[in-house]
Amino acid sequence: MNRNKQGLLKQAMGQGPTGIALPWQKDVLSEGIRVRVREAIREIVSEELDAVLGAGSYERSVARRGYRNGSRPRTITTSQGKTDFDMPRGVMWEGGQEVEWQSTVVPRYQRRSAQVDGALLGMYFGGVNTRKVKQAIKILFKDAPLSRSTISRIIGKLKVYFESWRTQNLSKECLPYLYLDGIYVKVRCGGRVGRLPILAVVGIRPNGEKILLALEIRGGEGEEAWKGVLQDLTRRGLKRPKLAMIDGSPGLSSAIEITWPGIEKQRCTVHKLRNLLSHAPEALHEEIRTDFHAIVYADDGTAARAAYDAFVKKWRKLSEGVARSLEEAGLELITFFRYPKSQWKSLRTTNLIERLNQEWRRRIKTQVSFPNESAVLLMLWGLVASGMIRMHRLGGYEDMAQALSERSLDISGDKIAALKPNADVPEVRNTEKSKLEALAA
């Protein structure tokens, strides 16, 4: 052990509740920095006041717009901890009246720097219980006047930004793709704790960027619930998207059709596979999975349609429940083949928004329940807005221009709307097949 370590260990002996004080509990360097912080704050604020007054202390100038008026004690918590300093005061001449000057660097009633608030929110969004925040930051923000209610007050300030976000105008946004899904969270509502669905919508910009558009708590995931969410988006100016990625919720599909008639929809292939497997014994699962993958992992739309027809014909004989389940989704399972191949992986499932839901669940699992609806919405939105949860660009976004300019391929032969549950799937006629192959080429 070198001399430095021996010296530190000797200083630590006999201190603390265990008889040994850990090395970061006393830091001479940080203590020295905190002393300099007081001088730096006063100097910065004084320079701001001189600029506003148009003249320095005791300086005579025709450009002077007021005068200094002493100072008052202030306390602020920065990344270096609690700091007491003398806050300069000034009086401004405005319209023949004297008005007290207000600093923009250290605004009135500010007790913490923005960096400290950001750190506290980061811990909260990261899963640290509000009761443990004070203990967690005790060493970093030494003697800072922070309590459990501090986090609550900081979160309260986010409400202004949240309300601005949920009402912002979307008329200038171009969002060709939408992903829609719901996540259930325990929330206290009407004096009782229950699981309520939060309906979320994520849009994709032409450059592949993802943007959270809506977070709404509803009583369910039915048609009326989703229709309310979508109509709110249209009222905010959202233009008709080109494609919507959805799970198997019939209410969601109906709401989309009502809001944007004829819009292309892509059913999540992962959800559908799980549904297919639930209709058959485990002994048939591998065979079902292989046949289903032949559809969704086909080389092109024509091959996918042929595999779809083959699946229905085969499984009508083996298991009617499996065949009916596939027909329920219809050719909305292979809509993604109409788009650039580089985007197929991202478009054939709702994994994009499912991953977002997973990140939300991971964070809120430490919460037994939320006290009200506002608290849970602020939490989920804040995780995205603060950057704690990052959404990467859509895979294959480089080909987005191609996707928006090209006419969609008609891979169905007949209109998808004509496909109804339990309906016979028409065979692809030779003329139609030739047309499809020509388009696919």
C-alpha cells in the first residue's frame, strides 16, 4: 500500500458509525470549490446588473438607466451544494417610475439551479423513490435544503410543459406512419386503485425520427376510446397518415377506419402468431409457426399472398380455429410488402411502440400505484421528454422518400375490405398474378 492510501486510511480510522469514514465523505477539493462558487455567483449577477443599468458601480454616464440599491442575502443550491451569497439589488427608471430590477440569471424565489433540478428529476425518472432522493444526494449537494416534497414541486413545474405538448398544433408535422398501442397501469381513480389503459400514439417523420403524439387515459381500448384519441389528434391538425401499425384490437381498427376511411393498416405479425398458437395444441405449434413465417418472411408480396392462401387451405382441414384466426386479420398482415424492403422489419410488427411500453413498465414497476391520472401521465411523458427513454430512427428511413412517392402495390387481387372472417379466400388468377409480378419487379 502506497503512502497516499496509508495516509487516507489513517485519517479515516475512528470516524463514522462503523469506525471508518469512507474517502468521499470528506473532500477538501470540493470544499474549496464551494467557496469559490459564492464569489462567482456574485460576480456574474453584478455583471448582469451593470449591463442592465448601462453603467458600473459609481460610474457617471448619460446612458445610465437606474442605480444600485445594496444587496440582500440569498441561498441557492448548485451542483457544488448549498451556497449563501449577497444578491445585488437595483432600481430601474421606467416611464418616470422606479421599478425594482429582477435578475434573469438568478430569478426571484429560485432555490436551485436548473442543473440540480435536472439531476433530481433524472433520479426520480430513473426509479429512485422520492423518500430516498435526499439521502442519495446528501454527499453531492451538501447541506442543501432538499426534502421529499422538493421532487413533487419540481414535477409540478412540468405540468405547464406537458399541457403545452398535449395541445400543440400538429398541422406542420408530416407523419406518414403511426404506431398505436395501449399500456395498463395501476392508478387511483374514484377513490379506488384499478388498472386503467393508457393509449399511446407514436408518429414517424420522413427523416425517420419518432415523436410521441398522444398519451390518454381511457376506460378501455374500445372503438369509442380510440376514436376520442384520434379525433383529438385531427383537431390538433394531424394530417391523414399513409400507414398505421396496430395490434389485433378490433376497437382500434374500427376507430382508425372511422377517422381516416381507407387508410392502410398493418396488423402486428407477432400478436397474430401468438393468437394462432392459442387455437391449437402445443404439438402443432412448430408447424403453425413455420407456415406463418412463410407468409411474413416471404421474398415479396406475391410470394406472401401465395403462402397466405396455402396456409388457409391447409389449416382449414387441420384446425378450423387456426384458419379462422388468420382470416380474421386478412391481408392486413402483409401490407408492409407494399413498402421498401429496408423497412419491412420495422413495419410488420408493433415492436417499436411495444419497446416503449416495456421501458415504461420497467420504470414504473417500483410504483405500487399512482395517486392520480395526472401523475402517471407526467411520469410516462417525462421519461421521453427528458431523454431518459430514447427513441431511435426507424429502420430503413433512408428509403422513406421512395415509400411516399411510389403507388402502393395491390398484392391482394381483391380489395382487402372484402376479406371478412370465415370468408373463402379467392385464388389469385393468372392475369392478376402476372400483374403482381410485374409490379413487384
